[in-house]
Amino acid sequence: MDLPSWIYYSTLIVSALGQPSKPSISANPSIVPEGQTVTLSCISSDGNPVLHAWRRNGEEVTAGTPTNTSKTLVITNVSRADANSSFTCTSTDQNNQTSEKSAEYNIFVAYGPDSRVSFYPQNDYYVLNENTKLDDIACIATCNPSCTFEWKNSAQAGVTEKSVLSIGVVDRRGAGNFTCTATNPVTKVRSSSSHITIHVRYGPDKALLNASKELAVTEGQRVSITCSVDCWSTCPVKWSSSTTSNLENNKGDLVIENVNRTMSGLYTCSAYNNATGRTVQNSTQIFVHYPPAVTMTLTPANPIEGQPLDVVCNASGIPAKYVFTMTHTLGGVNIPNSHIRNDKTPTSAPEKRIHIPRAVLQDMGTYMCYVHNRISDQKGNLHKSAALEVRVSVKPSLLSETRSFVTSTGKNVTIKLPIYSLPSVNAAWFETPRGLNLSHPTANYFIEILHEPVVATFYGTIVDMSASVLTLIIYSVQEEDYGDYKVWLRNAVNVTQYTITLTKETSASSLSLAAVLGGCLGGLVVLVVICVVVKCMCCKRREPEPEPDDNEPQRDQTIEPRHIQIVGSLDPNDDLAQTREKRPVHSRDTVYPENPWWFRSSLLGIHPMRNNLHTNNLRASHRSSDMGRERYKNPN
């Protein structure tokens, strides 16, 4: 139903003349950073009220503040305390009608975070054993609106964007510094970073060595081995050895400045963590390589001729792979002993043996053994050596191949027989072709044994050696003196018997001599020499017996019996330079000069002659043989 128009206008007038409408409050800015200024406005829908009234927490805003009757209220240096205040306003119109108070208005003050955040629990240092639980840690900051948070680890990698750091069960990877930063999302203000430290006690799991399980070093070198363990906080490292009880440095690195062969053994590194109660070990076996020590032995110690003989070379070194080289020398001359067989192939056998089934005189001398295992000593020498002198006890042996001698009737003849005997000859005698036993000088025979250097043949090689010479001188040779002479020699080992022959010089032998001289002097000289020799043979007469001296015994006269003269020592190893007393020889006697070159020529198979020309040829022949001797050289 439509109302009359007068009723409508009456209502409008009443409303216009009534109480103003309820105002509202607005702020500029709506969010106020702490310390800034904010303006509050009291807004009424009734147009422009004449007066406004402001209240704070129910109390009228007093003088000294911005005009409390203005439409706006300006608050400077806003603090977070202002955020807790409630502001209201009323408006009064020109009819002095006052509105209801506005709804309470709270200023939105943006503040925080403070310069540093705090933690809960209030602890920034944690030490835990691995595989134990770490309680949650809260990062706290006072902010409006609420701050955002960020946790980072030591590597500055983000862990979480929550305020709470929740790690749970820790392991060694979770140890480190953790930093928390708070940020006001409105003001973008960031707190200074604050951190906590988490230490995780762990290990050791294993010990690591910078060396292999087996380490080979050479004697005299420096050894350095590092033992590394991964653990926290500390794991003391200690070294021990199966052979060395007192290591100078038994912690950390193992250092041996000058290792020697006694230090070979097992070296063990041990590490212990007192916090976790764990112990680990690791070992390396050190082998100290060193050149071999070389020794030589003789079995039996006093070898006898005809019995087995073993010369043994022993080596002891590391590695136990040896190359043996053995030699046999006499007087510096290498003897090609057929019992020695050298092989350049390394062997693990610690000895090299020369086995001689039946020892003979030729087996005496110096035996050298050279050994290497490819390890040089500290002076750079590869080969190590030892020497052994071998002396074989042998029956007396005649060293000369010559058994036949030639002379002329009425002449004196000297027969020299080089012999070797160990031990020395203790008896020697001759039996003449007439059956006469000679064991001492007589008027017709002179016998002696002298110690002199001689030449012998050992395994086909000519060598000088110390021996003895048995000399028989026959004065004024007669027909009955020609024939075979038996020679007996005796020592403590055995008795030996040899036969030598003295023959009469014939025309054939003279022609032979002339032929030799002719070959040396040439065609024409040969003919002349032959004629001279033949003429001499045809005219040759027996020389008259010389008149005897008053002091010289006659042929049938017998000198006082005595034993063979053994002048000086007969031991071949004694000093040769010994004085000797010889029987005086009459001036008419023809005696071969005692010349060692003569003995050597006999050993070469050349018959001894009295002619000086033959003596010179023999000397030249021996010098040529000397030049061909092979001397020993050290093996490479």
C-alpha cells in the first residue's frame, strides 16, 4: 500500500535532524614499520562532521598530541607497543549531535626480527656419538608479522625453511655448523645468522696405509709409511713390530732412516677411539733385501787323495734367489776344473757344491765362489765372494813327464826330478841298474831333495807351484851306470815308485842334434855342422881318467854313509827363501846348472841336454807357453 507523501517527507526530516552515523577508522599506511609514522582518519558517511573525538584504549587523547578534534590523528615513531593500543573516534555534526564511537582499530606495526635469533634448547654446541638421536632445535625470533626461517649447513646448502631443525639420528655426515636466519616478510629485514655446532663422534672404521701388504726395501734405504684413520675426535696411532721392540717413532708415520736386515718383519698400525671404544689395525710385511753373505766349507776338512771331496759354497741373503759362479785357481792361473759347472740361472738353493769323486793333486788350489741375488751393497758392489784354500794330502808324485836321460861315458850327469808330496817326503831312495840301493851319497853318487818352484799341468793348464826337486848326480858315468833306475818316494800317505832310464849317447843322437842345428842355421850351415860333428865322432876317444885330487875320494872309496840331504823344509807352503848346504862338486865334474827353466822344459816333454843352445831353446819355449796361459777374470 502506498503511503501518503507527507509521511515520507516527515520521516526524512526526522532522520536528518537525528544522531550522526557511526564513523570508521582507516590508517595510512595500513602496515607501519616500527619507527615510522602513521596517520589515522575518522571517516563519517554523513558528510563533513564539525568535530571529531579520538580515544586510545578508552581514554581521550589529551592535549599535546595532534588535535583531538581533527579528522586525522598522526602518530610518529610508531613502536611495537602501539600495536597493542586500540583507537576509536566519534564525530559531532553542526547540530551538536554526536555519533556512536567507531569500532576499535589496532595499528598493524611491522617489527622484528631482532639482530640475532635464539635457540631452544638454549645450547649451540652438541657432541654425540654416531647413530644416536639429536633432539629438535628451534630457531626463535620476535617478528610481526611472523618471520620466515632458513637453516643452512656448513656447505651453505639449505637444510630446511622451518624454524625447527629436526635431524633425528645423526651420522658423521650430519656433523658441522648449522646457521639459522630469520626474515620479516613485510619489511624484508633479516637477522644476523646464528649457528649451532654439532660434533659426531665416530670411527675408526679402518686404518689405511700408503704401502702394500708386502713391502720390499733394500738394506740401507729410508722407510716411511703413513697410517691414516678417519675418526672424531682423536684416534691415537701406534706402530708395533714383530722384530723391532723399540721403534724410535711409534706414532703417526713410521720412519726408519737406515733399515737393516734385522728389521724384516710384520709392522702393525693400531688406532683407538676412546669415545666410541673402537680399535682398528692394519699391517704390512717389510722384507729387507740385502746381498748374500758367502761362506765356503770343505768336506772332509783334510782331504786325502783318492777319496771324495766336496767344496761347498753357502749363501744367505734376501731375496733367496742366487746366481753362483765358482772358480779354481793356482798361483793366479785359472784352472779349467772339469768338476765345476756354472749356471747363470737363479736358484733358490742356498748352496753350490763341487763334488769330486776321487781327489787328486790337480784339485788343490784356491776355490772362489761369487754369488749375487741382484741386490747391490751400499757401495754398489753386486757380487759377494768367499775363498777357500784346498790342500789334498797326496802320495809323492813325479811332476815331470820326462823319464829318459842321455849322457856320455866318463861324464858327470845330473838328473833332477820335480816332485810334490803332502805331507813331506820322509824317505827316498834309488835302485841302480846294478841293483845297488842308494839312500845316501857315495863316492859315485850324490842325492838331495830341495824345496824349489816348479811347473805342473793341472787339467791341461800349465801352472807354477811350490814343490821339491829330487836330484841325483852320477860322477864319471861308466857302462854299468846305463839302464833303468827305480825311484822310491814315501810319505805318510803312501809309497810311490817310478822308473827313469839313463841311456848312452849314440851317433844317431848326434846326427839328430846336427839336424836340429842345421834346421835352425840354414842349408849351408847345416852341411858344415854335420861334417864337423861326424868328424868329431870319428875322432872321438875315451878321455883319460883325470888325476885325482889329494882331497877327493877315489871311485872305490866310500864316503861315510849318511841319509839323503833334505835341505830346508819340504812343505810346499813353507818359505822358499831358505839357506841350504850342498855337497861341493869337483871342478872337473860336469853338472847341469840348477835352473828352474830347465825343470819347466822337462815338464814340456823335451829331453834335458847339456848343450847351451838347447838350453836357450827350452827357455824360449817355456816363455811362449807362459804367454798362452789363461788368467782368471772375475765373472760379470
